Amino acid sequence: MPKNAVITACFVTYLSQSPENIRHLETEKWKKAFGCHFYNFLSFVTTEAATLQEVLKGLPNDQLSIENSQIISFINEVPLIIDPHTQATSWLKEKLQVDNKV
């Protein structure tokens, strides 16, 4: 478990602004280095039920969007979201309303 936590911390810290292919390549390197062949970021940080709840709030149902939503939940800073299709903005507004944060 600690090795998975280190990979997760590295993923959030170093790969949050990276595209999918870089995230995949770096994660594979870390998995090999730590001997964690079955590590999966989303499986470590969330459940399928929680992911489905986020999709119901308007989150696009793709790997990158789901990973980004989890990264947003980890950070304390205000994220810079580039959202030309306003999908992330709609999801975030819904999430904050449902969570009684707005």
C-alpha cells in the first residue's frame, strides 16, 4: 500500500498538467520501479460508485476527465481549468451545488 500511495502522490504532484500519453508513460515507469504492476490511479483513489455519481453530476465519462476530477479533489489550490466545451465548468458547478459549497 505505501508504494501505491507514493505513486499516487507523484501522479497528482507531477502529472496533473500532463496529457494522457505522458501520464501513462510516467506511471508505467513508476509502477516498474516500485514493482506495483497492478497499480491504477483511479482504483486507488476512488470507487466505481463514486465515479458514477460524478458522471451523473455532468462529468464526461472518459479517463482523462475522471482523473482530473480526482486531482481537483486532492489539491488545495484553485485549479486552472481550460474548458472550451464548458463540460468541466458545468460539472464543477453541479458538484459544488450538490456538496452545498456554493
